[in-house]
Amino acid sequence: MTTVNQLIARELGVREAQVEAAVGLLDGGATVPFIARYRKEATGSLDDSQLRTLEERLGYLRELQDRRGTVLDSIRAQGKLTPALEAAIAAADTKARLEDIYLPYKTKRRTKAQIAREAGLGPLAEALLANLTADPLKAATGYVAPDKGVAGADAALEGARHILIERFAEDADLVGRLREDVWRAGQAVSRVRKGKEAAGAKFSDYFDWSERLERMPSHRILALFRGEKEEILDLDITAEGEDMPAGTPGPFERAICHRHGIAAQGRPGDGWLIETVRVAWRTKIRTGIKTDLRTRLFEKAEAEAVKVFAGNLKDLLLAAPAGGRTTLGLDPGYRNGVKVAVVDATGKVLAVETTYPHEPQRRWRETVEALGRLCRRHRVELLAVGNGTASRETDKLAAEVLAANPDLAMTKVMVSEAGASVYSASEIASRELPDLDVSHRGAVSIARRLQDPLAELVKIDPKSIGVGQYQHDVGEAKLSRSLSAVVEDAVNAVGVDVNTASPALLAQVSGLGASLAANIVAHRDGNGPFRSRAALKKVAGLGPKTFELSAGFLRIRDGENPLDSSGVHPEAYPVVRRILEATKSDIRALIGDGAKLKTLSPASFADERFGVPTVRDIIAELEKPGRDPRPAFKTATFQEGVETIGDLKPGMQLEGVVTNVAAFGAFVDIGVHQDGLVHISAMAKRRISAPSEVVKAGDVVRVLVLSVDVPRKRIGLSMRLDDPIDRPASPAGPRPGARPEPRQQEKPQDRRPAPRDEPGGALADALRRAATRPNR
């Protein structure tokens, strides 16, 4: 039997020895970031993405192995385990396949088939299936037993039919093949429930909808399931030939007949058995298959939705930091005022205030002067404006503050405030900012997330950041696992300054957790800043294993050893000493000396413990110690005079920030309180398979306005700036906003728009227009 390690190696396309080493390290308590960064020799340089896949598959396959053992024990205890059955169980490569095989042997409630067997009708069922020349009614006469509940021949035949129906439905190979046939040929069909048209207007695209199962994108699957859950839509799975008239077996019934040697050849038993197959298909097999396929659809959609969310979250966490500059955060609002917070280069709160520049108080001039005084007093360099309600008005206010204080050379930036309100009311915020009102904590968060998005966003539940696709429709556990992995990878890729990091940030470091993070902060507060990585060993609870896993990701700025501010792990410091001896250099002189470091041969310093990959990483770290993998900071400039959706006109070219990336396109904030949609077909001149090939959350992009629907707040955008506003499809690709042409066998109603997190939108409008225009 193929081992778990062999299966994973085959799936990843790597050697079994690499997988075996990685599994051993994971089982030993090592984290994925640690293995990816500091154990390259052992794993053959498997990267963090491969290791995450390996970790996930390892868990699944081990669960499968455990279940396989349970199944074997159960069947063996029943005395029904044969060599052929054992081989089939051993070969089952998915949980679904294993359960198909186990189904006939499961302990189940007392079925009609079981009652029939207890009445002695098992031999009758076998005889009718084996001999189609026998007359069923005559054969049944011998099994009449009123004392057993078999009153006559008809009752005997009914019992035999129940036995055969159960037998057909528990044929793992047959059901598995039929399930795949329905998957390939089947469609999802939705209809609006009577009287729900008005209440379910947001699902109007699915009031009369059908689409091939195997082609359905994840966002559409989740939209349909949501519509059904909200009792707006009736959703069904259909397949051609599943409902043929009596006497005319469809393709699925014929497959069952073929499997069991049943055919209409004029024999006495043919008609009865064909009808038995028909009943088995319609009442049991088809129902089970449709239930399985609904689960399969959801799992497919869930996996893609989690993947999209994880990708967006990673991009947001690794967005460019503005750095340690004094920042004024503005949390916009109307009636309750604009909350203001000034934080210094380290994120420490210097001042808070509430101003009322907007309706109803309209104390604009007073606010401009007050903000100017704050900026001058604290030497503010950046103004961070939250992008929520009243954001454009507040952005205009910030612009006036800049104009009134030109000598301060400040920069204003629009910042996503997604999750800021969640943070404000959280336990973390209460501990960090105990003396501040909840309303001012949001302004502090906005300012800090401009300085360092990663350090601030780790304090917020990832599900509250708002970069997902139908995130509330997917499994909580699966989503949480995936997002936790993303946060861990992002934090460790950047590294953490142990002397300034919050407990929330430290908790994400490899090998640490909330408890040890709190201990580190307590030690720091009680004993002053750490001067070396070695000093971390004095922290309560931080033992040798934890030190090994975490030390390389913790940075000590301006400490006793320059290497402590780099990504070089303390265990590899001896390698650096050999490099210093060979180059006759001092560590402070060698660090950053790219010319000298480029002359070094990694192989010259490798040994049994530290191979060439590790030495190569060490030299790269010496060249740029503690380098930040995040991109350089830049900002988007919203066009003056374009502040509401009513100011937009088709043909405008605007700058904006990508706020969310879905499977079908990207949403862009262009400063009008409503994100516009760039459909995947309007993102590049070339054909792309996913929006993530072109953009990521946080990117600054220039877009062309294609369409504006003010009443419904829908904006269609294109990143192909030379696109005519109204042009048919061309060989270069579909018209902006249109879906690719469906395959020929699809029905016309299959060409419908894809939703965002709610059905409809700018994409829906664009696709409706596309459907009414002829192609070239």
C-alpha cells in the first residue's frame, strides 16, 4: 500500500525523503516558517507554500488512515472481511470512496430491506437477480409466510425489491461511477420561490438560472446556496435523462442494468427487475448522489473562497508600511464628529481630540485650525484618513490642513478602516489603550495601520478585516486555520522587533503564543529593552526549543550583536565567524558590504550542519540585514472634484486602491464611498486565469470608468485604459465586464453575471449589455 509520505511526495512533485524530513520536523513541534527558513538542507528547500500544502494533506491523509483502521476493525468484527474487500479499503484514496465501500457494513437503523431479510426473502431476491427466465410471481409464491409478515406473493416481491434496491445503492463502484457521470453532465438549476421576487431582489440574477456543475465558479455556488438558505431560491441538481418515462430507461438506469446483467430481452423476470432498477435510481441512488454533489459543490466553493480570502489577507498584511513617522489619524463621521489621534514614530499616543467639521455642526474653519495646531505641535508627517462614512469630506478637510501648513511638508493618505471598530471594542484595545474612549481607539488604529499595517492588523480577527468572498458562508474552522497560517507566515516573513512589538504581534512569532508573548512584554517592561537574543532565554517559560523556533524571527535593534537585528539564526553565528576569519573583517564593517560579500562562495563555508542553501541565506542577510520583504510605500491620489458616485462619468480615468480581489475581478476604491468593480476580462490585454495574476489588495491602480448606476450604486471599471467605452468583443478578449463565451452546449440562460458578495452589481449590468449585443 502507498504510504502517506509517498502520496504527498507524488502530489507535490518532490522526493519522498523531502516529505519524510518535513513530516519529522512538524511532528517534532517545528513550525512551517521555521522549517521553510532554517531547515532547507533537511527538506530540500521546500518553501512555505509547499509546506502548508504538505501540512494540510498530512492531516487529511492521517485522518483517512485512522478511519481506514476503524472500518477494517468493524468489518473484521462482523466476520465479513475478505482479501478483496481489504484490498479495496486499502486502495481508497479519499474519505468519500472509503465511506462508499463501508456503506453496506455500517450499522444502520432497521430498514425495509433488513425487515425483508429477517422475513427470509434474501434468497428470493438473489434468485430473481440470478435467473431472469424465472417468473417473479411464481418464484415468490414459495416465500409466502403470514407469520413473518409476508401475506402473499406480492408482499414477497415487494420485500425482495427492497433488498435489491439497497444492494444496488450500496454498490460502491457503481455509485461512484454514476456520481461522476452526474457531475460531468449535471446542472445546478435555481428558481425563485413564489412571492419572494421583491424580498429577494438581490438574487434576481438567479430567479431562472442553470449552469453546468463542473464549470461553476465558487462565488456563484455560494450565492446560490445563500439564496436557498434565505428561502428566496429553490436549488436543485439535474441531469439529462434522469427522469425518463416509465418503460424507457435513461442512461443512469441503463448503467445500473448493465452492471447487474439486466436487459429487456422478453424474459419473464426482465420487466420486474427493470422496474426495480427504476425505483432504486429514483428513490435512493439519485437522492444520495445529489446530496453528495451538493456537498462536493460546497467544498469546492469553500476551498476557493478560503484561498481567495487568504490571498487577499496576505497582500493586505504585507502592504507597504509608511514607517516610523509621526502620524495623525482621522476617523471620519458626521453627527458624532471626526475622531483625531496623533501617534509618534513608535505608535505611542500623543494626543486625541474630537472635531465637528461636517453636518450638522459644520465647524470647518475651527477644525482646520485645531488640526493645524496639532500637526505643528507634534511635527506630524502623515495624515491617515479612514475610508468610511464622510471619508471624502474628511479627505478634503485634510487637504485644507496641508494647504494651510505648507512648511510642514505633510502627506495625506486614505487608509482602509475595515475592522477598526472591532479593534476599538476588543480586549486587546482595552489593554493597550485603557485611558482612551472607544471612539478614539479607532483613530489610533487608523494611524498605526498606516505606519505598519502588519503590526496593527494582527490585533484584529482576520474575518473582520473584510477582504473575503462569501466569508460568512464557509466553514469557521477551515477559514480560521487558513487565515491563522497566513498571519503566521506574514509576521515571520517580515520579522518582529522584540523591544517594540505588541503582545498580539509577538504571539504570531514562530514557537511563541499569547502566553509567552505576554511574558516577553512583562520582562521587557520590568527589566528594560532586550540587548541580545540570548537575553530572551531569561523570559519565564521560554525554553531551548522555543528559543530555537523563535529567535531567528525576533530582531534586536542597536543591540550588543549586530547579527541580532538580522534574519541569521543564532545557531548559525559560527558560520558568520568563519566568514569573518576568511575575509579578515569586522562584523560591523562586513554588514552591508555588498561588493565583498558577492565575492564569497557559499560552498566554502558549508559544513555537515549548514549546507549551501543556509550559507547563501546568511550572506544575503549580511548584505541587507533585517531587510523588509514588503514593497516601498506609495499612495493613491483621488481626483479633486470627484467625491460622490454622482460625480463619475463614463470615460473618466482615475487613480484608486484595490480593496478586495475575488475570483471574478477586483474591487477598487476611487474615493466615492462605493468601490467599483474591474471584471477579470477587463484587467489586462492578455487572457488571465485569476485576478491575482495582475493585482493584489492594497495596490494603487489607474482605472477607466465604464459605467455608472447611481440609484443602485454600481460602478463598472476597466484597467485597460485605451478601451472604448462601448465596443464589441474582439480577438484580444471579451468586452470589458463580459464573461467569456460559454461552450456551445450551454443553454442561453447559462450566460449570466457573477455576483460580488451580493448578487448583481456593476458586473451584472455589464453582462446584461453584453448579452444584448452581437459579437463580431
